[in-house]
Amino acid sequence: MSAASDEQSTRSRDNGSQPAGGDPRLDALVHRLPPRLAGIVDYLLQPSSRWIRIPAGALLVVGGVLSFLPVLGIWMLPLGFALLAEDVPALRALRSKIFDWIERRKPHWLDPAAPKNNQS
């Protein structure tokens, strides 16, 4: 099998019903984000965006660590780790454990029928 046919079969699988990040739980959390941010994260989770995803994830982690500064926030830390987990197997295992915890403790976070910007 040639590299071109491998790339074409990967592309055809990506366009199917599979979530961009490969995990339906990640997809459910991404779709709870505001529409503009959800579109950006969907783009970053595509396999072809690897060279953008890795620096973006690293910058989000650094921004989360510097959350005591204005404009930056702690919300950047989990988003950065979620982006990096697509390419780092150790982080992918940790992300799976975190999603298992969310399913047990906060199942409404993964509910697609829940309102996106719930203020409670």
C-alpha cells in the first residue's frame, strides 16, 4: 500500500461520523464551548493540524500556568493539555481517566441536550 493511499484512507475516515479528537466525550465538551471557540478547537483537533496543535497546546499550558496575570486564565491549562494529548500517548491515557471521572461525577457536562452557556 502506498503512502498516498494511506493518506486518502485516513482522510476518508476523518470525514465520517468520527469526532475530530477521536473521543466522543471530547467532542461533547468541545460542543459546549462558545461557537467561535468550538470551531477553532475542532480545527485544531483534526489530524492535519498537528503542527499548529502542538505549539497552541504548549502556549495554552504556559498561559494557564501564568493565570495570575490579567487576561490569562486557568481555563487555558486543561484546554492546552487536551490539545497536547492528541499527540502525546501519556497525556492521552490521563485524558481518558479524566473523562471517566467526568462521566461518573459530572455526567451533565457530556449531555448534548444541556445548554451551552449554563450560568449555574
